[in-house]
Amino acid sequence: MNKLVPPLGRRKAAAAPGSAAAGGRLGWLDALRGIAALVVVLHHFEVLRMLPFGETVRQNFDLGLFGVMLFFIVSGYIIPASLERRGDVRGFWIGRLFRIHPAVIVAFVAALLMLPAGDGSVALLRTGDDLASLVANGLMLQDLLGVVNGMNVTWTLCYEMVFYFLVTALFTRGLHRHSAPIAVGFAGAALAMGTALAPQVLSAQLDSVRLLLLIVTPIVLLGFWGVLSGNRRATAAGALVLGGLGLVLAVLNSRAVAFETLMIFATMFAGTVVYRAQHGRVRRIPALLACGSVVAAGVLVGWLYNRDGVQESTWTSGWKAWSLSYLAAWILFGLFFLLRGRRFPKPLTWLGAISFSMYLLHFPLLRTVGPPLGVPPVPESTLGKIAWTVVFLTVLMAASHLMYRLVELPAQRLGKRVQQAANRRRPAAAPEGVPPRRAEGGSRETVAVRTPDGAASVSRE
């Protein structure tokens, strides 16, 4: 299977979120995202092969899974908060679409221009079925539709997208406060199902990618029509359509084995539980029990199922690599959570600002920069290894910073203008019983909240 590889301040911070992050109350999340992105990059850079005991470490610890799960925890912590603070499903989705798709499109174009057709890391328009490739990757559900990922690192965005579907559906029904039982439910299902359910059951039954796309695409478009309509009933109906479809695809047609897929959603909802406990919306003891159950389940499923040949179809080399990496992601998140009131180094928060671009660009750049320098093979000398690492990371960070400034930020500003235009044309109705949250006196404080796929300006009390 393909391996990996989506700040708080006052109003002026929204103009320069990267610089504001270090002093903001959510700077710790930016720092975490910076670390997660760097770890994922080094995983694909195969940095462990350069170390004396790297192979031993690789067999017992997976950098890719560690980085991915760290991203998922952070996303679970902040995405529902962003939606709930807005109280505006349409605004949330316009923001998501403008934060994800422009950067992904630019990354695809750049990768197709830089890499030859035989390079397997970029498969968009290179699978023999261009229409299916474009539609599935455009919906950002390709990993759940039996379609090859347009770029090998974009598989995680499919699970992010389904999480958005689920969160939106729960929000419109007033069930979003029940993150703890939902997280425990997914973790319990992962323990119970393990590897019992074969991957991509729907694809196998239909035996046609295009037929599955023909069924799924109009459902997705209908759901988006609802959530973008601004009408309360249409929004609720559209959210239920998207949430139901996402759950069905994740359970019955994920490329991953069942325990991996289910633990992703358990992890994200557990991240939400942390947020709710922090803000007094869930009591601490139930929150600790819920998160502890998810962490324990994440460690246990690896020991139970990621062995005896199953690991050949999973993301890691064995149960130790899965369990230790999963546990380590939670430990690091917990450490940073305890230090959340401290100021974090600007280089780390800057990495958080450009992390989505790093995530998208690192593999194409690795395949582009390496050949002119004669890599692979990895340099044998220590000095050569250091030089190769410095060259690659320098090029990557420079390119990611440019993409962040020239693509991500302009797209986010455009998304805000689209939201404003949509609200002028037809003000969005809040879901029944869930009005937008406002501070006393009707004032709002705008803050920049960075999520695993970009920065979202939201209003908070």
C-alpha cells in the first residue's frame, strides 16, 4: 500500500498567520503540524536508511504512521471547533474547498510537469482511465472508490474529507457534542472487526470503477448542493447524505484493512474530545476514559491484527511498528497540549504554516531533485548524506513557502470573498437549535486557526 504521506491571534494575525502562530494560544498546534510534516517528509526521504541502526528502528517504529496520526489528532481537535464557532455549514464548506483544492490542483500540475509518465508517485491521468481518475480525485474520495491516488500522498485527504462529512452531519442534527461515545464506538468497532472485512467490498461486488463512480458522484453533488444552499432543511439533508455516504464508503470500500480505517476516525473524534474537555463541554473523567480507550485500542489492534502476513497489506512492517508509532503520536500530542500556554519557536510554527504545501510537494520534488545529483543511491559518506539532506530540505521548504504565499493564502482570501458574496445573496440559516456563537454585546474576535490543510479564519467568543 502507498505510505504517507490535511494560531490564535487578534484580527491583524489573520493577515500573517505564520508569524503570529508562535505567540498565539494555538501556536502549539502549528508546532505539532510542523513536526508532523517534517517527519512525513523524512519518512519518504528514507532518512532511517542513512542511520547506523535505521533498519532496526524501521521495523519497530514507522515515521509515516506517526506523522499521519499526529495530523489526524490535530485535525480532530480543531475542525469541529471551526465549524461550531462559525455556526455556518455553508461557510465551513466553502472555506474547506478553497483551502484544499487550489493547492492540490497546483501540486498535481507541477508534479505532472516535473515527473515522467513512468513515475508511479503521480498517477493522475496516467491510469488508463482519465475520466475516472479526474472525477475520483476531484471528489477527493479516490482511496475509497478503488481509483489510484492521483498523487501517492493524497490518500489521507480522503479520510479528512469523510471526517468533514461526518462532523457536518452530526452538527446539523445537534449530535456533535457526543464525540466521546462516537470515538469509543469507532475504536470498539476496530477491535471487533479487525481484518474480518475485506478491503473494497463494494468495488469487488460491482466489478466496475465507473459504475461505482456513476452511483457515488451524483450523491456527492446532491449533498454538496444541500450544504452550500444556505437553506436550513436542504443543509441538513445534504449533510446527512454526505455523512451517510462517507460512512458507507469508509467501512465497505476503504483500501485499508478495517482496523486501520476505523482507528483513523476513532483518533480524530478522540482529538475532538480533548478540545471539548479543555473547554468544559465534556467532564474530564469521561473524556480521559474515552481518549484512554481509543489509545489503548489503537495499540491493541496492532498487536492483535498486524501480524501473520497481514502487515503485507497494511501501512507498517508489523505490530510493533503500528502500536509504538500510534502511541508515540498521542504522547507527543499530549506533551504539547500540556505546554500549550508556552510560546513555541517561530521555525516550528512557520513549518506548520507551510506544512500542507510540504506535504503535497515533497515527493515530486524528491523525485525531481535527486536524479540530477545522482541520488539514489544514497551517498555512502556521512558528509554526503548530510549534504543531500540539506539540499533537499532547503529546496522543499523554499518551494513550499512560495506555494503557501502564492497559492494557499490567495485561495483562502478568495474563499472568504465567495463566502461574503454567498451571504449577501442569501444569508445562511443556522441549523435548527444550533445558532452561531457570538460574544456578549454582539462583538466577535477573528482568529486564524490552522488545520492540517490550511488556515481557517473563524470567529470566537
